[in-house]
Amino acid sequence: MANRTGTYFAFDGLGEADPTKSDFRYYATAQGWSAADHIDFKFVNSHDKASSVRDTSKLSTLQASIRQRLAGSKNMVVIISNDTRKSGSLLSWEIEQAVDYYEIPLIIAYAGRNTVLDPLLLSNFWPTSLRMRIDNDSAQAIHIPFKKDAMLDAIRRFSVNGEKLKGSKIFYTREAHVHWGYIS
């Protein structure tokens, strides 16, 4: 396998040509955090490690590029929103590839949530491919709110090269959420 240093971001494009109308906006937020000099949020973006393709590319071309990016990824942030579809998006295929073939730990980041203290309470938002891998425990996953400090901590800690996740329903403690200022 390639040098696995990148973080792969996966999200549902919701079939939208306008990225501001899809979950792409959350990925763009993480890119903004990383680009800002005054914010401690740096990561190696797997999307920068392979040739880019347009949304109009053939599916086979797009999938080949995604496989190349996944091969160089140490972890995957899966962005889940209220709009994420259960099936029918490339997100489902990306999750299958990450877990089944590349054995990449998942950082499941829930947009619009201040806390994630029981992942099962959010299971109705999971795409079917994710639900199957959580239910059969084949995914190694931590569930977090889509918040900068939680995401950075998870990206730094949980990877194919780092600390291992021992299960598919892992989450940070209430104390960690308090420490980050998400709850009091």
C-alpha cells in the first residue's frame, strides 16, 4: 500500500451541482479551518494526493481516483447530516471501499450536533452501507459532533498508523465534550 498519511473526507453530494446545497459545504468548512493560519487544524488532505476529477467524469474514472486516494489514507471522516441519503450516493460506495478493502478507521462527524454521547440515537441518519458495517462490527469507528476540536483530536489519534478503535460505536466521553466547551 501507498504511504498512508492522508485524511479522506466523504460526504453526500446530494445530487447537487451547486456545492453550497450539498454536504460539500461541511468539507469546505474543514478545508477552511486547515487553511486558516490562526486555527490549529492541520491535516494532510487525501483529496490533494490524487488527480482531481470533475463530477461529470465517468463513474469508472471517478472510482479509480477515489481508490487511489483511499490507498493513501490513514483515516476517513464521514460527514453525516440531516440530508445524507440512505443509498444512491457515491458515499455508500466510499464507505464500503474504506472499510472492506482499505481497513480505514472511520471518524463519523455529525453536522448540526453539539454532542454525540450515544451513536445509536443517531443511527437513523446512517447510510445503509454504514449501518451494515456498524451492526456487524466490521467498521472501526468513532462518532463525533462536526466540531473542530473533536475532529482534529480524532484525525490525529485514530488511523491505520496510530491508536486503534476497538469497535464501531466508540464516542468521546461527556468530560471530553465539556473540555471542548460543547456542553457545560
